[in-house]
Amino acid sequence: MSLSLVLAGIGLHWLISPLRLAKREDEWRSCWKCCGETDSALAKLNRLACVVALASLTVLFVTGFGGRLLFGEAIHGYSLMMHVGLAPVFVISAGVVLVAWGHRCRLNGDDRQGLADLLRLRGANPADTADLGWKLTFWLAMLLIVPVSLSMVLGMFQIFGTHGQESLLSIHQYTALVLTLVTLIHLHLLIRRYFK
Ligand code: HEM
């Protein structure tokens, strides 16, 4: 339901304020370069890490939620092997994205002012909040990777007992869902920012 709501919200946003998507090939190429301005080996590594992180998140989502949503059964067999096998790939590539992208997503003075105004429920200047959404969703997604991974790593040991392991699995499921939704919103805002 939450996935449908977020997807519907994104669709509605595009309908209410459509943007020009038909760009020239060179503009698309420079959009791709938003993962790293130059063609250096480091920029290529950054772009590769973005693609790997997104692809592995997609597979983790499908293998994690697919069984329960489609067949009503818990993850097992090949899905579980693929899930657990891809988990370190996701964590490492997300770590590279964090290091490579972190400085672009820092909150500058305007962002902090916009955030403070919003928190105080004061009308914020639209210029101050223009970049707030995609930056905050980036940091939130990075933060959520910690409980998503830790819940399962800790759940593999008997430190917290059977009930604790069940709670850790629930934490894993819910934080993984929120991580997917926040990543979707981040990508949506990033694409809209570029095509504005
Ligand atoms: C990042 C490191 C991750 C690790 C180490 C990991 C590991 C695991 C393991 C071992 C299970 C099986 C738990 C059990 O049945 O007792 C599991 C379940 C699950 N994982 Fe992950 N996972 C990771 C990331 C993700 C991500 C990114 C998502 C989704 C976006 C996700 C979604 C799920 C879901 C929904 C389940 C529950 C499946 C079920 O109960 O049928 N996981 N995970």
C-alpha cells in the first residue's frame, strides 16, 4: 500500500507540474554525469557504484518482499541465497555512493534556513527549500541502511533470544520498506531538479 501511495504521489506530481523531458543527447549525457562531473576513473567508479547500488536494492526489494506479496510465504531457497549474497554488494556500493556523493548533498546556509523555517512551521522562502528534498532524502536513505543491515547481522546471532530475533526481522522489514520508498522519492526529486 505504501509503495502504491508513493508511486501515485510521484505520478501525480508529474501530472500537476510536468517538466520538459525531451532533451538532446548531449544533455542526457551531462545528466548521467551528475554522478561525477569529469570522465576520470574516479567519476566512472562513482557512476558504477550508483548503478550497482540501485540495481542491488531493486533485487533485494524483489527477493525480500516478492515471496510474501505474491505467494504469501517467507523468503527461502534461491531467493534467500540471492538476497543474502547481494546484501554485501549493496552495502559496499552504497558506501562508495556515500563517500562520492556526500559533499554534493551537504546542507548549505539556504538549506539550513529553509529547514529551520519549515520546522518552526513558518512560511519558508521557496528558493531556500528548492534543494532540501533531494538532499534530505539522500541522508535519510544512507541513515536507514544502518538499521536495515544491522538488524539482520544481529538477527543471525542468538544475542537477543528468539523474541529479539523476531523483532529484529520486523525492524529489517519495515526499515527496508522505508529505505525503498525514500530512495524512490530521492530519485524522483533528483530527476525533477535536473529537468527544471
Ligand atoms: C543490506 C543488508 C541486508 C541483509 C544482510 C539482509 C539479510 C536478510 C536475511 C538473512 C533475511 C531472512 C531473515 C529470516 O527469514 O529470518 C532477510 C529478509 C528480508 N529482507 Fe533483507 N537483507 C538486507 C537488505 C535488505 C533490503 C535492502 C531489503 C529491501 C529493500 C530487504 C528486504 C527484506 C525483507 C522484506 C525480508 C523479509 C522476508 C520474509 O520474511 O519473507 N533486505 N534479509
